[in-house]
Amino acid sequence: MVAAGAPSTADAALSAGALPTLEARDLYRFFHAGDEEVLALRGVSLTVAPGEFVALVGPSGSGKSTLLSCVAGLDDPDGGAVRILGQRLSHRPESERSRLRGELIGILLQSGNLLEHLTVIENIRLVQSLRGRHSRSPEELLDAVGLRHRAAATPATLSGGEAARAGLAAALARDPVLVLADEPTAEVDAANETTIIELLTAEARRGVSLVVATHSDTLASAAARVVRLSDGVIVDG
């Protein structure tokens, strides 16, 4: 965690003229619940430098998952803009958002990361085939998350923790410049949480930027920067 008053990795990189991997500016997102309007994000801005590992923390309902969804281009903010390596992702047709997402971003959601009719290794191979360029084989990725022995398993037969690790392998399969992960260690034991943290840290060392929403103090402490949200606003970080 960056000490209070210390310059962040993103600040240092920007000072050196590096292009941010992620630049989200003044994001607003609201939802209607009956006659009420719920503000999920209220002017959130976040810049992430190449190779920076950022943890998003805060209570349930604070806006972490909504922020990840907007940054991934899975949802469009009602105000503000998202850029990945200088390319605008927000407020574009879904076909264009999907293309940029596939080229640049690896995403791990809390569920639904794998196609149910394919085995674990087939899921990874499919992800890689969609881009055509990758530096690691499916077997290497499964070794990295400790799931080589489950390569032929279907998603329905995986435990929650195994599904999360398989989803992470799929998210990394296309060598993304940015990885977005929503609660990647929520259903894993301490040993597998360590495996995931070590893998995420190694990805950051390779120059991949990471934004991870988590309730885990252990995972948050491994990040270079911790950003705290409350009621749709960044209150620290």
C-alpha cells in the first residue's frame, strides 16, 4: 500500500510521460429502483499506469463492481469517459467496445466466466483463438493457477474456488494490457489465495495493469495502491 503523501506509481509514470493503461474521468452511473434513482457512481476518476496493481475496497454497494463494469465497457457510464491506452472505450457502439475489450482487457467476473459446454482447457483455447496472439499455452496458464489436473473438467463440476481460478486463467489467456477482477479470491482457501496473489503480482511485474475489487485484506495488502470507495465516491486512494 502506498504511504500517505507518497506519489503513486501512476503519478510517477505520468510524470515520466507514459501513456496510462486506464484513464477513467468523472464517471457517473445511476439506476432506477421503482420511483427512486440510485447513484452507483458519483464522479469517480481513476488512472492506472502500466504495471500498476490497484485494489478497490469498500463495503458492498459502494460501487466497486459498477466501476469495474464501466471500465470494462460492459456497461456505459451515464457521464464521464473511459480510455484504455488512449483509446476511448465508453460511449461507443457495443461492437466497437467488444473489439477493444477483446484486444486489450482480461475480465474476471464473480460468475459466468466460462462457457458451460466446454472443458476448462477448451475455454482457454477458445479465448486465445479469438485473438490469435498469446505468449503462454493453455497448459502453462492452468499450471499458474494450480488447475492442470482439472483441464478436462467442465465448469459445472468445478468448486467455486476452482471456477474462479479457471476464469482467471481465461482472463490472462490473450495477454491483456489490463486485467479487471471482481472478488477473485472470495471462494478460495488461504493456500489458493496465495497462489492467485502471486500470479497477479507476477502479471504486474510483466507490465500488466490490474484493478481488483476485493473484500480481502490479504489481497488488498499485496496491491501497490488501495482505492477505497463509499457510496459511489472515492474517499481514499
